[in-house]
Amino acid sequence: MKQIFIIAITCSFVLTGFAQAGLGTTTPNSILDVRGAVSANVRVFTGATSLTINDHTVTFTGSGAGGAALPDATTCPGRVYCIKNFSATSPTPVLTVTTASSQLIDGSSSRVLDEPNETVTLISDGANWEVFSQDVPVAGSSSSGGGWNEGGNSTTGAKAVGTLSNHDLPLWTNNMEKMRITAAGNTGIGTSTPAYPLQVNATANPLYLAGVQTGLGTDSLLTISNGVVRELPASALASSSSNAWGLTGAAGTVSGTNFIGTAGNTSLSLRTNNIVHAILDSSGNWGIGTAVNWNTTAPEKLLVNAGTTTSYNAVVAKGSVNNYFQLNINNQNAGTNSSSDVVATADNGSETSNYVDLGINSSGNTNGVMGNADDAYLYTAGNNLVTGTATPGMAVIFLTGGTAEGTNERLRITGAGSVGVNNPSPNSSLFIRGSLATSIVTRTAGATVAATDFSTVCNNSTGAVTMNLPTAAGIAGRIYILKKTSAAGNNVTVAGYNGTETIDGSTTYTITNQYSYLMIQSDGTNWYILTKH
């Protein structure tokens, strides 16, 4: 029997001179030429297993997740394994194929088979494992799905693409999810959790329709509220509808019932040329301009922001009435700090600096800033406050006690610069029609004449008195009068500044007689006597 078997093997296995082997042929055309069926070992497993030298085809039939560990690819170059997920459980449990020694399968550390009857063929290249085929070769049925080719399938009838279990169907491009159909039947584009049958989320322009036909009068209109699309009959926007305003106005409206605006906590924008030029926000603040930014601390009720413009007009009010025509700012609060103000602010101004303020205190104002209750004021928190007339020859006139210029004028600065007090036509730089009062102070001891002094009465009854003059520099034109009042022999000495400035050439001047006086004036360098006695 042994001899017969050896003869059979010899007859069926032929080696040629070129190291080619043939099974079932005497003329092999390859290293191994098999003319007949080939058998390979098949092993079934249900959990986790390690593939060995005795394996070729391994089939997973478990009901839970499984694993197949490949051997070291460096020990078996050229070895072929066929691995199949043949589990009958739905949904199909995951079968994970892993490697040894950080080796890779087509660049990845593992391979997943998670579809019914999914099969992968792996070959060792001596360093890693290469995928030579991976397929889901199962035809569709009422309980399991079939495969769809990348180029499409030729079918004999309607076929479905999707999931047979209670799971969503996500669609991916560029390795990211772009669309999803949930198990509940909602379709989401740009969202993985659609809450509506069709939900499209986008940062801009979520929907584009081309080729839209002209509608009919019987068509419906679509409205959008918080992203939700709803239907309205076309008549809802007709001028006769209670829900709309026509382009030529609306009739039969009821104040307090019909309105133009928003019903939610959102602002109302007004556009021209598709640019927002006015906003009425949800707090009732009105902004005009293309860049409306309300003050975050004290939002304006009316804000006009002209931005960069060639127009010098921001707000203009016009009218025609045979009476006063006013812009009225009225603070109706009578608190201790309340007032009504019109303020102009410089480009570098703020609430505390570089502004001019015209205002009036409230009836209850007691804070003592710029007058008392009901006092009006004009002041600046910037540099100088400049008041005047720009027309040559015109005067600045101050009235008190009434509004009639002829009877209530108290001070006038003419166009020529002359100042008249109670005199509408001064003929000198200063013309006072009426009495004149200046400051007078009494000294019993030596002192320095102050800037607020004019007449100084020196009472020398208890001793000599020396009055020191301030420096003449910087006060050209200033006049002082000094007088001795006591008959005592104590003299009154007037001394120039620091012993260097003079009075008519001398550093001091002595008043020796009772009731004698001296009137002097600064020229900006020294002092000169105008009159004496």
C-alpha cells in the first residue's frame, strides 16, 4: 500500500528542470501550477483568538465583540490570512484585527470588521501586514443588508441604502460628517442632532434655489421664525390683511393693536440699498447710522452716528411759527443732583474733561456745583471758555433784571474793545456810568501788598510800618494806593521788590506825614509814582 501511494504522488507531482512544480499537470507554467481544487484550513471562533501557522481562513461567529491577533509579520513573510465576520447577531458585533510588536495593517495598528459577512485578506510583507482585499459580499434580505459598490449597483428593483437597526445614518466627506439621517427620520445638514424632518445649519446662506418659477396668486408664502419655516396664505401679506402693511400704507388699523416691529426680544433694523441705516433695539433705544454702538454704561435713547462723512450736519431741526421755536431738554427729576444740560464734547473728551456745558439746575438741586436750585450756567471743563462775536463792529451785551436791551443792559463790550458799564456807548477803554468800588485794607504792621489789594491804609500808631511791593514783572499796569493815617512819628516805608526794583528810581519811598498817600503803577520792571501827597 505504501508503494502504491508513493507511486501516486510521483505520478501526480512533477518537477521540471526549472524548479517548477505541477499538480495535475506534467507541464507546469509557474513555480507552482495546480490543475484542480485547493484546500486550506478553516477555523471558527466566537471570542478572541490568536492566528497561528496552522490557520488560513478564520471565521468569527460570536454574538459579542471579538478579536483576532496576527502573528509577528517578520517571522512569516508571504503568509496569507482570510478573516471573516460571520456573526448572525444584529447589529453586527465588531471584530477587531490587531498586530504584534507595534506593526501596522495598511498604516493602521488594527482593522475593524463591523458589517455582516465582511471579509478581509491580509498578507505579510515581512515587516507589516498588507490588505489585499476587503469586501461585504452579502446580498440584501429582510433582516440584513447588502453591499453598494463605489460606482453604483445594477438592481432589478428599488433597493435601500441605510441601517436595519435603530441607529442613525451619517454621511461623511473629507473624513468629517456632513449629513445625518437619524433613526427617528430627521435629516440634518451641518448638524448631527436634527430636531426637525429637515434641519440645515450654516454660518451663512444655508439654502440656495435656482430655477424658481413665478408663483400664482393661490400660492402660499413661507415665513421663518427662529429658523423654523412655516406657511402663510398669500393674502396674509395683502394690504387689506390685518397681519401686514402694504407698500402704500394700511387702512383700518387700531393704535395699540396694529404695529410695525418685532414681537420678540429682538431689535428692528431698517435698511436702504441693503445696508442697515437705523436700528430700534429691544430696549427702545433708537440708533441712526451704519455703525451704531450705544454707550454700555448709559445707553443713548437717540444716537446719531454719521461716521466718516463729508457733511457737517448731524441733526437739523426746522420749522415756521410766530412764536419761539425750541429744542427743549427737560429733566423731570427734582433730586438734589439733577439738572438739564446740553453738552458739546471734544474728540478727546469724556464725562469729566474737555467739554462745554449749558444747563440749569433742578428745583431740588443742592449739591452746590455750578450754583443753587434753578440756577442756569455755562461752563467748560476743557481749556479756555471763549465768548464773543464774529461780525466786525458787533458788541457783546449782558442784561440783568429783564430781557429789554434798552433798560436792562448792564455791561457792553463794543466791537472796538471798549467796555461800558451801564453805558451802551463807551468812549474809552473802560467807561463806568455810576459809582466805582475797589478793595481797601488796613495794616498795623509790615506786610507784602497782595494782588487783591488796591488801597492800603497803614495805621502806624504802634510802630513803623514797612509795606513790601510784589515784583513788577508780569503785572504791568497794576496800581496801588498806600496811605499813612496816624500822627505818630512812626514812618510808613514802601519798599521795592527784593531791594532791586525801584520806585521812581529809589528802592524805597517813605511817607512821614499823617494822611499823606502814594499812588504807584507797575511798568512790568519797576514802579512809578502817579500822584502823592
